[in-house]
Amino acid sequence: MQRTLSLDTTLHVGKQITVAGWAASTRDHGGLIFIDLRDHAGLVQLTVHPETATAFEIANKIRDEFVLKATGTVLEREPSLVNKNIATGTVEIKVEHLEILNPSKPLPFPIFHQEANINEDLRLKYRFLDLRREKMQSMLLKRHKMIKFIRDWMDAEDFIEITTPILTSSSPEGARDFLVPSRLHPGKFYALPQAPQQFKQLLMVGGVPKYFQIAPCFRDEDPRADRSPGEFYQLDLEIAFADHHDVVFKQMEPLFIELTEKFAGKKVLEKPFPRIPYAEAMEKYGSDRPDLRFGMEMVELTEELKNTGFSVFANAIKSGGCIKAITLEGGSRLTRSQIDTLTEMVKREGAGGLAYIVLENGEQKSPILKFLSSEEVSAIITKTKAQDGDIVFFGADERSLVNKVLGKLRDQLGADFGLKDPSVVAWAWIIDFPMYEWSDTEKKIDFCHNPFSMPIGGLDALNTQDPLTIKADQYDIIANGLELSSGAIRNYNPEILYKAFEIVGYPKEVVDEKFGAMIRAFEYGAPPHGGFAPGIDRLLMLLENEANIREVIAFPKNGSAEDVMMEAPSTVSEKQLKELHIKLDLPPKKQS
């Protein structure tokens, strides 16, 4: 059969061909029936004349999305009838034989819909129809080509693709496990891997120099726009004899540069990628995944305003907080309504309000000017480098809250003022993450990120430093406000591992129980090693400027982590539960 997209005047005019596909639309023009036939490659117009009686009779029965097979002669269209919007717009097929391969029921929604106009759950329930759209067909093809690009690149760099187990043991890696009950071992459970973390480290011990796989991962987490609930895929990789993050960065940056430039046709903002300490990222951008396509860094004004009479600022400083500002170039054109909208946004983030100063026509305008001295205003303008036509926004509160609020405001202003150039990818590494953090829910010290990271300073740091001051040789790769992956140089020394887990409350016996295979392996000559695992879904989102992760996955879960097409999760039979020695203890149903 002939691909519709490959029809062109030079090759096919005057020839008889056979095509097959779906009826995208039909039009009866009083004596002629036109059918737009569609497949994955494009559209072609079929013309059915009354003199081909059998074909004409069949054409009268055809509705949208009927599956058809047609044989006919390719004719050149009249110049006035050429459709420049499609590749086959200069030709049509005069049908001689027409066959309905399969009819279609009336559609739950039009195939050529705009997503915003169709309920997402309806689209996902009939995802097999939604996938017929040109955008989804294109996305599936791009995903395939991106993964092939990655595989070819990794192979050329001597990485070995190795698949790791899906049924494994449960381990504390930050998210909830999906548990799988064992029928053969009653009362015991497998866990679906949150990541192949332990296995890839064991491969390093096993002598594999460079490992990778396009790995399925499973985490029982709440859904959000840039996270697929339940399951996702990542480019999982590890490099032996990597004793510092420089080894990983220098090896892997070229892949992301080539993906950006060769695959996506975009520009990399800065090469080599900037390396930003975590603390600096939070202080400058209020985020550990800042969008670096624009500046608008936070400027601290605590010292300049330490003696201010403005009570909001003075109270923040007195309580141990800080005052910071960001400047929006050209922001003086913001309307009162826009400022009110921004104020409501920062209030939702925990701020009490949004103070600002507008610089316009050589003057400063603001409700707070009457509370500030001329020297303070001058100091603010000097420190922020604000120019005529700009607006300066302030945050005054506890430091972490100020960073968060101004970080959210910065991101919103970047979007509202078109500062996020879609043709540019601003890659960066965030480094020097804290090894530990205080958990308010558990009321104890816990790992900040990956528990298998090597603490900077090794055993000496764990024995002598306040745990909350210890840094890990841990890093994130970020781009355009997305975190693509966390990674680390691994803790491959049993003594350091025991001590790292002891600090968060795991005694040696528990570490042996949970990570016995790794501990035993590290006792037999483990090399230093490190890696990371960029998410395939997020990577495609980034390169295709797609805001919703469900648009880059063939069969995603919905916003409630349900597969409405396959009706998963679902109940199972009593027989199945009995085989697994499981009894349900469900919460009582809520009264309506």
C-alpha cells in the first residue's frame, strides 16, 4: 500500500495506486463525493464519481473514521483547487475501487479537536482515538527518535545497555514503594523499583565500566503537571572510577548539547553548563531549578534598610528575617490590575502582601515611599540597578519564605513578559546539596536526597560536623525551570555508609537488612563511581516546549493517578486475594 504523504505529482501522476487509512472527512458536492483519507503520514483527497457505481454507493455510507482501502489513478488538480496546506495538495486520487475495511461508531469527540475544549478524562478514556491526532502521532515519533538518538550516542561512548530487575526488595529511597505480594512466599512482598539505584551500583562493582538503560521506574507519588504518577522512564546511567562530579559532567554534557542542537534545533545558552551551588541558587533565584533564560536575580537589602522606619521591613529584620528585591525591566507598564493579581499570587505562597516601587519619567511611585527616607530609596535603586521604566518588587519575612515567594514571582514575571525564549535551552548543574535536612513530619534528621551519595569530607565530616552543615557530592541537571535529574558520586565505602545511615536513625542491623547486597559488594573492592538518571518524559517536554507531561506519553494516568481507559487501579477477586493470603481492611465508605 502507498503511504499517502509520499504522493507527489512527479512520481505518481497518471499511475494507479492503492491507499488505505481513516476517513478524516467526507463531502458530497452533488454528484461527486470527496473523502480526505488520513494515515500516520498525512492526508490525500479521494474523488469518487457516480460512474463508478459500486464505489459511489459505498462512498455514500462512509462516515468519519471509517477504515478504508481505495484503488485509483493519481490526477493532478486544477491550479485553482490546489491545497497548499498539505503535502499531497497538488494531486487527488480518482477512485475506481473502494472498500470499507471497518466502520466506526459515532465518535465521543472529534479527532481534530483542540485539547482545551475536550475534557481530559474523556480524551484519556478514548486514548486510542486521541492518539490519531497529528500532534500525538508526531510526539510518539519524536519520542522514538529521541530515545534512538540517546541509545546511539551512548553506544558510541562505550556505554553498555543492561536491563535490571523489576521485582526487587523494598528500600527507603524517598518515595512510597509499589508493593507486589508474593504467592510463593506468603507474607512477603516484592517492590517495584523506584530506580535501579542499587543494581547499577552493583554493576560497577561487577566490573562494568559504563552502564545505561532506558529504565522503567515506579513511585507511589502524587501527580502533578511535570510528573507522571506511578511510573515513568529515565535514562539511567553510571560510570565507574568517577570520583568527582567533573567526570560525570564532562562525559554527559555533550549528549545534552547534541540533543538540544541536533535533535531539537534549539540553542544552548551557555557552554560548558554553569555550576551553581544549591545555597546560591536559593538565594539568587528562590529555586533549586531556576530558569536561567533571563536574569532578574534577587538582591538583598537587609543591610541597606537595617534602620528603616517602615514597620513591615523593620519587623522582618528584627525577627531575624531579611529584605530582598527583584527588578522587572520595563515593568512600569504593569497595570494596577496586574499588580493586584501578582499580589494575590504571592499571598497564596504565604506572603503578607507585595510592596513595590515604580520608576517612571524620572520619578518614583509607590504606596510605601512615604515610609522610606530619600537615602533608603536611593540605596534601593543603586543596589538593584533599577532604571527608569522598571518596577522593583520586595519581599520581607523569614529568609526561606522570602526566597520562595520572590522565586515564584520571578518565574511568573518571566512567563508574563515573554522572557522565556522557547528556542533556547539554559542548561545548568546545581551542586553542593545538603546531605541532611530536618524532617518536620518525622521530627528528626533525614536524608535530603539520595542516601547513597558520598558526603563531601567523607567519614571525617560525618564524625565531626553538624549533620545539617554537611554537603554531599550530589547534583541536579536542570534546564528552563525543569529538574531533569538528580545524581551523585556514590558512597561506596561500607564504614561511611553505616555512619551516614546511623545519623538518620538506621542501626547497622537495619542497613544490613535493607542493603545487604550492596554492603557485601562494597567489601570486595568497589571502585568509586557516579551517575544520574534524566527523565525521558521531562526531557521530551523540554525539547518540545510541552507544558503537560501527559502529552508526551502514549498511555498516561490522569491527574488522579487513574488509567480511565483500562480502569486501573481496579478491584480483584476474592480468589486472587486468598491465593496471596491477603485480607482487605478498607476504611469505611463516606456517607453522601
